[in-house]
Amino acid sequence: MQGDRRDRLRKILAEADAEQAEAPAQGQIMLQQQKCTKPLNDVPHESMCVKDVHDELFYTEGSEELQAARAQIASFSLRRAAHRIYDAKRRHEDAATASDAAAEVAGALDDASRLVQQCSEVGDDRPISGCRFSPDGQTLAICGWGGVVSLFRSTGCAKLLAAPVHEERCTDVSWHPHAGLGQGSSAVHLATGCADSTAALLSESGANMQLHCLRVG
């Protein structure tokens, strides 16, 4: 069952990537013009018009502050990249350093070989933008672009709750540091953020999550 679900998910993602690749690039305007070259009576209907497709790149001019900021970011990134390349070459040429690096890689591969998948579940119909484990490690909270907050049990991945919290897409979710650790049911357990500048505080009352929305910024 889980294998079939993963295969369907891979197919959906592949189709979405193919549609995105076929679409025009962002910032590019496709202009299609039809130009008649001869009178209608002189040429057949199917060849009386010639279609010319022109590509026009559209740019939005940025401010001088934006240009300076991007130049500073590029300068910082290039310096860091140069240091990484230099260190990588030095580790490769130094026999002792290369041996240590090989041992580190072997240890990481050995640790990874012991990992096994315990469970798998679809988190949301839309892309997931944030997920957090509760402080006691018993519950996983996720939020997505659909504005829904869902809770899953850590063991077995059983869904405990799916609440439509925001009308716009959620940007992140976070637990209270003492959620599930003796905190009262009326206290705030979860906080979410939304792209429309609203935040939601969720408190637990029995098995239900009570929602309190407020606008920030």
C-alpha cells in the first residue's frame, strides 16, 4: 500500500515538473502576431496568414540599494567559495587529512546504513511548508500551503487532527517549549504563521484544538 502511494506521488510530481518545464519562463512574454501577406482571394485559407512568434525579455529595474546588497552578497559568497575550494584541495593533497576525511565519510555511510523507514503518510494536499516535533516527542505538527495544520502521532504516523487554520498558505508552525509537559489544556500549545500577516495560537481543550487568530505587523 505504501509503495503504491509513493509511486503515485512520484508520478504526480513528474507530471508537475513536465508542465512547469513546458510553460514560458518567468519574466518572459510570448507575443504572437498574425500577419496577412496576400489578399484573401489569392491564397488558400489555410496558408493566408503567417505566424511570427517573438520572445521579449521583461525586466524590472531595481534600486541602487538592491544592487549594492546583491554585490555585497556575491562578494561574500565568492570569498567563502574560494576558501572551501582551497580547503578541499589541501585535504585532497595532504595524505593525513585525506585519510581522516575518508574515515569520516565511511563513518557517515555506516550510520546511514542503519536507518530504516518506520512509516510514511501524506501530510497535505498542498506543499508542506513547516513541521515540528512536540517537546515530548510524541506528536508531529505540520502546516502547508492549504492553510491546514495537522497533527500526527510520532509512532505509527496516525493522524490526530487536521484543522483549517488560515485562508492563505501557512509559512511555519512551532510548539510551545512546555507543550505536552504538564502544561494546562487552556494554555497555548502551537503557533502558526501565515502569508497574509496573521498568526494563530492553538490551545488544547480535551481532544480539540481551540484557535485564536491575530494580525501581526
